[in-house]
Amino acid sequence: MAAIDEKNLSAPQSQASAHARLSRAHGDAGRPQYPPTTALQGPRTTCDHDSAETARLEPESSSFGFSAADRIHRRSDYLRAQRAGIRYQTAHFVIYAAKAPEPPRVRLGVTVSRKIGGAVVRNRVKRRVRECFRTHLRAYLEVGTDLIVIARGGAGLLDSAAIGDELAAGVAKVAGRLARAE
């Protein structure tokens, strides 16, 4: 028998991959290339939902909300309210109120110019005016009224309570004058 020396035996060498981090050409070998498709689920049952509510055919009943329908969008509506409406001026706001041609709700329009301040200040004033309208100013006005609020100099320095107090006094005066004018 021939003597077998271990140093003369050949050991199998591992094959080096092209890139050590990728086990194959397109990524992880343990993960499928395309995610498996799930079985299609049928339409949700509407037994828990009112179909008119789901389709949003009925107006929302919340009187405290402020949706897009509560805003004045068109320039012509702003101009009509300013020409035909009642005007009242406070220290920091000019307020117009006019009867709207379509009477289902009270709408608000807010104008804040660059004279008041930068974008942050202007947006803060608009948010505060909308919140005052949403919480308590709407109650002063009859349904079918358009309210325009124009901020004047110094309005950006007021806090929410001061804006609310000033607008409440002004809207109460405008609402009274508008009711007498009819």
C-alpha cells in the first residue's frame, strides 16, 4: 500500500460569486421576484352604511363643521356682497354681509392682504377667522347670508380671543342692520 499523505490531497474549492452581496443577478435568492397575487376580495357589503350617506348625496347635518360649501369661492360673489351688502368697520376688520341668491346656508369669505404680514401671519389670521365663524359667528346670521371679512392692519398681531370678540361685536351689528334692511 502506498502511503497517503494528507498534504497531497486536493480539497474542493468554493466558487466565488460575481458580487458577494448578491446571491444571484436580480437580488435576494430567498425572495420571489414578483410578489404572489392575493385572491380578489369582493365588494364590501353596504349593510352597515346608508347608501345616500355613502354616496354623499345628503348635506352634512353638523352645524359646527366648515366644508367647502360654507366658503365663498367666486370673485363675483365677493363683489356682489361688497356692492349690495351692509358694511361695518372695526379696528382691525371690515365686515360685509349680504343676502345670497342661493339661500341654503351661511357662507364666509376671508380676505387678508400682504400688508398684514407674510404667508404664515396671513394664514394664521384666516384660520382664526374661520374658527370664530365655525364656533359662534354663524349663529348671529340668518340662513342664506354671505359674510365677507377683510383684515386690516394690525390683525396679524391679535390673538384668537381678541379676533373672536372683535368679530362677534361687528357681526352682531351687521346682522341687526341686515335684518332691519329687509
